[in-house]
Amino acid sequence: MINYKPDYEALPSLVCDYLRYIDVIKNRSQKTVFEYSINLREFITYVLIDKKICEEKNLNLKLCDVEFLRNISLDDAYKYLSYCKNEKNNSSSTRARKVVAIRQFFKYLSDNKQLLDNNPMKVLDSPKTKKALPKYLTLEQSIDLLESVDGKNRERDYAILTIFLNCGLRLSELVALNYNDIKSDNSMRVLGKGNKERIIYLNDACIHAINSYMKVRPKDGVIDKNALFLSSRLKRISPKTVQYIVKTFLKKCGLDELGMSVHKLRHTAATLMYQYGEADVLVLKDVLGHENLSTTEIYTHIVDEQKKKAIQNNPLAKIK
């Protein structure tokens, strides 16, 4: 399992200050803080070497002080992004994430720390990324997946898949579920990105699946007593195990070659809710725990694409 902990000892003090700020004040997830640390470390390393302040073999990130940061220009950032594209073969989406890290760090230096008179990264543009429609299972394929579940952990695995397909949880959210997160009114507390809580109301399928699992959920020798889903070692189930479960049953019903994954089940839930549940896009945004409406709106495009395809496939479409 990846240890999402920045190497604070190796990083410049101002970068450490920023990472603690987004961790404690902005309440970013451990993974986000870790990724920002990697991106900023790479950018600072590039500039230090490019400006011949130090060589790669004698790299000293502590040379990144206030004066060094004040001398970083917008051209330095674009030069770095060119290196990422042409030397590292980073995709546009990867480069876009690096732009966000750089831009937010310099905003912190300028606005919060007030160390910069001028923030050169304020106008740092992000590469254009192609927004592909997310992959998802159809209603029939989703039913096939649920009907494929068997084995000694059938009740647990069925409940996991049912929650994914009905509620659209992220992998981290499902793993973090405690049995007392499920309330008597059939609502469920979910801890999302940035430790933001949201309430999801469970439908009959979820309630039945969870109740069936709770009847057989181990009671003796449980190590993580609060965890809803347990592994065979009676500990909280790991993300890797959940991924294995999903992959196993996708393969069993012949859906493994569609490039599906745990996250694609989240896309499936969102698409089915929008398509069949008459869910308003704002309601769907809250159910999924999206921060920005633009993230949720991609599911409206999926349905639009389906409508377009349905008309194009009409047997009369080529009669002129």
C-alpha cells in the first residue's frame, strides 16, 4: 500500500509550510497533499538545475528559499512544462495537474505569506485536455455483474457491488465505511474527499444487501470492530482487496475486457441515476460528492450521446 506521506525533511521549508496548510486548513486528502509534494519537488528540482544553481548529482532542495522563488518567472514554468511534455512524455491531464500545484503554491506565497510582490503564476495557463466520456456498464450489464456473485464471501461481495452500483461511492469512501455510519432512517454517512461528509439515502436493494451481510459478518476476533466490510483476516477490507473482488466478478460475467474498474462502477451509478432516476444534475452532484458542477455535467453528455446514437442507428437513417 502506498504511503501517502511527503518527505518533509528533504523538501524546502516553504513547500513544507504550504503542504501543511493544504492539509490542515484546506483539509485536502493525504493523497492530494502527497501528489502536490511530488509535483512541486519536481518543478523546483528542474529550475535549480536549469538555472545552474546546482547539479543533479549534488541536488540541494534547501537552496529553494524566498529569493530563489522570487526569481522564478512564467517562462521558467512553461519551459518546465515543455520538458514534461517532450522529455517525460507526460499527458496533457498530467501536465494540467502539475500546473494546478504550481499555481496554487505561488498563490499561497503571494496571498497568504505575502512573500511575493508579483505572482507570475497567476496567468499560468493549463494545457487543454480532451474530455472523454467515462466508461460505464449498461443496466443489463450491471444486473449480470450482480448475478455473477458467488463464493464463501457472497453476502459481503454482493453488498459491496450493490453499494457501488446504487450509490456511486469512491473506492476510498467504501473502504472507510463503518457499520454505525448506517442510520435507522436508512441514510448513510459517507466521508468523502477532503474529509467532507455527505449523507446518502439507501434504496431497498442496498438495505437488503447490507442486512444480509450483517447476518453473516464475523463477530468474534474482529480487529477493526467499527469497519463495515471486513477482510478474511477480520480487519477493515483494503482497497486492493475490493479491486480484486470487482475484477473477479467482472471477469466471471465476461465484462473484464471492457476496460472496467472500481471507479467505472461509480460512473455506472451516476449514469443510471441520471438516465433512469430523473435525478437533477445538482442533486446528482451532492450524491456523488463532487466539488464542481462541471464534473457532474459529464453525465448529461453521456445521455445526450446515447440519444444521438439512437437516432443515428434508426434503420431509416440512411433512406434519402
